[in-house]
Amino acid sequence: MFENFKVFKTTYAGRPLVVETGKIAQLANGSCLVRYGETAVLATATASAAPRDGIDFLPLSVDYEEKLYSVGRIPGSWNRREGRPPESAILTSRVIDRPIRPLFPKDLRNDVVLSITVMSVDPDCSPEITGMIGASIALSISDIPWNGPIGGAFMGLVDGEIVVNPTAEQRAKSDLQLTVAASEKKVVMIEAGANEVPDDLMFEAIMKAHEEIKPVINFINEIVAEIGKPKFEYPSCEVDHDMFEKIAAMAEADVMEALYTDDKTVRDAKLQPIYERVNEALAEEYPDSQVMINECMYKLQKKIVRRWLLTEKKRVDGRSMDQIRPLASEVSLLPRTHGSGLFTRGQTQVLSIATLAPMSEVQILDGIGDETEKRYMHHYNMPGYSVGEAKAARTPGRREIGHGALAERSLVPVLPSVEEFPYAIRVVSEIVSSNGSTSQGSVCASTLALMDAGVPIKAPVAGISCGLITEGENWMTMIDIQGLEDFFGDMDFKVAGTKNGITSIQMDLKIDGLTPEIIKSAFETTKKGRFHIIDNVILPCINAPREDVSKYAPKMISTKIDVEKISEVIGKGGKVIQKICADTGAKIDIQDDGSIFISAVDKDAAYKALNIINAIVLVPEPGQIFEGVVTKIMTFGAFVEFAPGKEGLVHISKLDRKRVEKVEDVCNVGDTIKVMFLEIDDKGRYNLSRKDALTKNDQ
């Protein structure tokens, strides 16, 4: 039945890597089931038969789908099925998209869809890397034009040693989470989170990843040699050469004059009439060709900017290659928020706002990964007005989610532990003006906001981007690329970190890869940049986290009790904890391990709740004095609640130093009296004494 069924086997980082083709999803242009250990991922590549009309880009979609059956779970949603992809899946889609996209022909306009479905997960074998390899194989064996293959590796740093594709246990204690994609000769994608890893060690890990990937590339090439399909022919959408030459002759001087400014608004205003004049001049000769005319105009701008950079060492705003745009920072802009920071770099401006909350407000995750909750949440918003567009607000797209996650990853390594700072933390970065590298601007603004909020971060974090222009063997890097240099350049290499080391990397590439020399240059460039921002912008604005959180932020304290005492703090039907909250105004969160987090806007209220809890869980010792409330009168004595939920008997003989005829002669229900704890009798009852408390008080 499956006459085309093939199985290809190899090992990768000591674990079996098995590729099955010709059995599942045979109607796709290319498909394979990749097994890495007990992880299984189905990868399919499909292309439309004809190009899409009226577009000037490759319509590529990469969908990484996490199926919860892969980890033996039913989705937690109301209808019990997967819906919108979780953030983790969206981020993995972007990680796979970035190395694959530059390797398609520049003039291909057919719709291409890559679907990577996670069907089984072995915690020790990354489904993300398995999916990346599967996508590369599906495209390589298909008839879709593509200049692959690529391979991927996940690198860890465990006890100072670089580890390839670490196991779940190793990942839990790793100081590095590095994903690298590469072709046989070049690195095509880098994504990293790190606990302040030095630049040279990060470079070493990237180079080691490339060496580990090369055998995977050879393995894929062997599969392609045996079952690969010939690539289909497609109508080229390359710009019309004659049209381009006419437009260049007509408008190049004007375009050069329009481009040379540091003000995006001025540039756009100057370019608009040039576009209109060119379209009007060519309308008769090239009817219905506005898309192609605009493509030629784009290519002309790209040619000018790249020539300036590579040949003339000239930038559109007049800066030198190692010069950062004007910088400014400010904190405490918003009076009622818990912390705020404004960071400005040229025409890029980010306002970040920090919010502190009880640990009960951590984000609950419903994905296939090991994480079940997230304490630090970073969200990024980029409204239309930030680029001067009249665009209504929409839900966050993949780009917004990706940039928020990058800033989050940059800052997590410097956050204090829950024990040091028992808060859930959310930072929102509002991009109020955009002209290049807003993601790294949000890292800087968020450092300011966290410090303003009184979060005791270990060190300030700054982010900066490095650009690249290549032509043949010639190349050059430049710091702090603005929008135009990003659009027309070959790379956006973003690095964030402290002065101790790197906390995150994300590399967007438009060419077929980077050499070690280019990567090293990018590290040197970004290291100088982030040091400059920390020393000259962040620390002069706020030199240390504020000693106290805002008066509007909840005051948090934490404690830990024996798990066997949890039921006593909660009480039957929750009565005890509800009463504590009602009496103090505090909010109390109790976790299964006995950790208790108490929050209140008033610090005294939080400590009052803590004292009550301590009294509840306290195992009283003989001789301790308590102040209690009389709850019941009997002929033989009085019952006194000497701690919340703890009641003991003061026998009539222990009520006073003199003989007592009636209990009511000494106390009544509701009275507050001091008592001494005597013992727990053989029936587990607490015995108390007012007489001994009075005697001790006199001493």
C-alpha cells in the first residue's frame, strides 16, 4: 500500500534521529515524519500552483502546532480543543520561519505553507529542533524552489560546559538557551536567552552548534539525493530591467536628496511626490503596473542606501558606523502606576510600565512544555500612530508577541527570586514612536520601569541592534540601525545584556547566512553599544532600584509553613483564612508546598495577617504567654481562643491567684485576658492558666 515508504536513520547528539517519508500526508508537495528519541513531528510543505497577483513579497506561512495529546493532556479550554496557538508555539513558528525565509528565491510569489505538527513529545528531545529539521527536509524533498537545506541545534551551558541538545534535567539548570540554525557553510539564525553569559563564550557555543549541525545537513542531502523531486518552474516576478533603468534615470537624484535625513516624517513627505511623478510618467507605457513601478522604486532606494553604506561609508542620517542616535531616558512619568520608564533613541521611543501583583496573578500556561506558570510577563504594543499610520488597534500579531517575548527573555535573568521579591510582575512596552529597533528600546525602557517600581534587579539591562551590508565578499556592520537600514540591509542582529554578559540574542537575516567573522564583529559592536547605554543613559537617570515599591503597589511579604498546618490556616470551609482577610484587609495566597504570600496596600495590614498566621501554625510551648478572647463560660472554667483557630481551657482553679467561686466573677464571654500555655493533655486539648500569667507578669 505504501510503495514509496522510506525510512532514513542517523544519530544526533547521541540520540536516534529517524525520518519517515511516503506514508503520511502524501498529497503535500513534501512531507515527512521526524522522530527524535520519542518525540515525533509531522512536517509538510505545500505551495500554490500559481503565483498570487498584485503582491511584491513571498507569501510564506509557517505554522508550528502544539497538540496537547503529544504530552497526554486534554486542553484546559471550555470546549476542550486547541484554539489560538499558545505563545510558545507562535515563538517557535518565528524561530523556524527566520532561517527558512531568506533561502527562497527573491522573485517567487507562490503561496507557500509549512505546517509543523507536534504529535509526541519526549522531554529530552526538543520538538522545536525536531520541527525545524522536519521543515527543512519537507522543503528539500519537495518540488518547491528553495535553496536549503538547513539544520538546527539547541545549546545549553551546564556547570560551565557547553551541551548540545540538553536533556530536560540539563535544561532546568542550564545558564544558556541557544537555538542556532545553519546551512553547511553559514549560520542563518540565532536566538538565545542567557544568564549573563560572556560574549566570547556565546560565540564559542554558536560555532560549536554549527559544527554539530553539519552532519545533519549531510544526512538531509542524502535523503534528497534518493527521493528529492525536481523543483518546479515559476514565472519570475523580478523587476522589469528596462523599467528600473528608466525610473533610475528619472528619479535617482531626487530620491537621494529625499533619503538623506534623520527625520522619517521628512523623508516620507519628500518621497511621496516622487512616487506620484514616476507613476504618472510611466502610466501610459506601463498600464496596470503600479505594483511593479513601486517595486522598482523600492529597489532604487535600496541600491542608493546600500551603496552609501558599503562604498561611501555614509548613513542616511549622517552618523558614523559606530555612532548611536541621540539618547534620552526618564522615569516616574505616570503617577499612579507602580513604575514607568521612557527611553528615546532618535525617533524610536518606548514607554514601559511595570505593575506588581500578588503571586496568585502569575500567568497559567497550557502548552506542551515543562513550564506551567509564568511569574514575569512582558507585553509589547505597537499602534499605528507610532509609524504615522491611520490604523485601528488590533489584537497582538506574531511580531508583537515575538518582540514582547524577546524583551521578557532579556530581563528574566536579572530579576530577584520569589523569596527575595514575592511579586508577580507585568511590564507593558508601548511603542509610541518607531524608527528602528523598538524591541531593544523596550528592553532599555523596561529596565528603567522595573528600577522605578522598586524591583531589585541584579543589574541594568540594555539592548542594541547591529546591521549588516554585504556585496560578494565585501561586508560591513553598523550599530543602531534605523528603519531604512533595516529594510534595505541584510541583518538585524539584536543583543541585550548587562555589563557582565549577554541575556538575549535575536538575529533576523535576509541573506543566506553569516560567517564567523561577521558574527564576531556583531558581538564587538553590540557590546560597546550596550555598555554605552547603561553608563550614559540608564544609570544617570536612575542609579539603583528604588528602596521601596510605590505607595500604590501592594506590599508583599512571604512565609513558609509546614504543609500539615495548611488546613489550620484555611480552616473548615475556608472560615479561618476568610476571617483573617476580612479583619486585616490583606490578600493571602497559599501554595501546596506551604509557601504563603500576603499582600496589602498597607504594609501594617500585611504584617498583622502574618502575625495571625504565625500564631495559628505556632506549636505553643509551656510557659508562653498569649492574649486571648473568652469564647465560652462553663461551671468548671473558661474557654479562651488564644490564637486564631486554637482554643484552650482555663480551669476555674487557674483563673486567679485567689479562690474563684464563679467563673463570671473573673471573666465573661468576649473579654480579652492574658493566659499562659501549660500543656497539651493526652486527649490533644490545650490547657491554659490565667493565674500563672498574672504571676509571671508581676515578676
